[in-house]
Amino acid sequence: MIELKNISKDYIDGESITSALKNVNFKIEKGEFVSIMGPSGSGKSTLLHILSLFDRPTAGEYFFNVEDTSTLSDEQLAHLRNKTMGFVFQAFNLLGRSPVFENVELPLLYSDIPKDQRNAVVLKAVDSVGLSGKLNVECGHLSGGEKQRVAIARALVNDPDLIFADEPTGNLDSKSGAQVMSILHDLNEQGKTIILVTHETYTAQFAKRLIQLKDGEIISDGAIKERRNAKDEFIK
């Protein structure tokens, strides 16, 4: 699904050049659950922006589903992102005064799904995160865990192949965090590719593979041998 070849990203401020990523190479196959970890300033956010097609590398090649993304226009990248990717953020990024239904429906406004079919699609996504009883509740009135579940439903509504989860448990208590990770675990079991960006070892261990960054470079990349069981963590 994803292949990075010698990806680098520099930020230029006058005569000063900051190298956020340096010759990053890896592949992610369809159906993987990958955690990307690293301390502040390691390049996690920059890598996420490039992987999710919000930014372009300074050098190197990024292939998504075998397609060289450097050949695509900004409009084509936006279309590819909306059609194939879903996003879950630490800060939820919901419209607080809008109900759950409208928040989840938002990505469909930019999709090819006919208006008369959107209702069923939204209901299915909301049901998958266990919030069918709160469709008409304003998101500002929900708990943190419920808000993140709405964000996951929104990420799912276009039936993406790939879900990016950026510090999805960062604003949650341990029980709500375990519930969110349980949902992501189930989605991966259903065939969704998950890329989790986190600085928390606890959260990273729900994945099957860990890529660690430091100073813009990969320092390790391998399978997680002692994975946490999302279901068991939630039950606790």
C-alpha cells in the first residue's frame, strides 16, 4: 500500500535549514497495524503529514498503491485522501454545536455518495462505534471518549482503506483510551490498515509493528512481540 524511498523533508527559514526527515525508507502492506513512535521533534508529525498527503517531501519518492504521488496535483491528492484515508486526531476536531449525525456526515459532503444514500451510511458508521442512541446529541455535550468514538465514525464513513490515528488517546482517561484502541483493533481485524502515531509506549503496543524515529531518522522497525490485547484492556 505504502512505499517510501529516501524521503527527506527540509524547512527553510532565511538561510537556516532544518531537516525534519532524513532518508526515510519503509513499506506498509495493506492490513497492517503500525505504530510510529518518537520523542518531540523526532519527525513524527512531519512524517504523518507526508503519509497523509497533506505535505510533500523535499526529496525522495512516495508511492501509494503503486502510484507515484509526486505526479499528482494538489486537487488529485485531495481526492485520493478523501477517498482512501480516514483521520482520528487527539483534539477530536469536531463541531461542538453540531449533533453527532452532522459531524459524521461531513466527509460525505465531498464524496461521490448520493445524498439519498448518506443517511444509511452515517447510521452504519455511528452504530459501529456504539453511539446510535446519541445521533442528535451535540458533540459539545459528549464525554471525551464519546467524542473520540464520533471521530472514529467520521473517519469510517467513507469506508477508507487506511486510517491514521494521531495520538488518539492523548486526551482520554485509561478506560476511554482502551475502548478507543479496542475499536481500532477491531477495524484492523476487519482488514483496515491502521497507522498510529503516538509518544506513548502503552498505546503503541496495541499495534503489530513499531517504527521508531529520532532526529528525523528511523532507528528501529520491527514486529511487536508482546502486544496488548485491546479487548482485555477494555474489560479491566
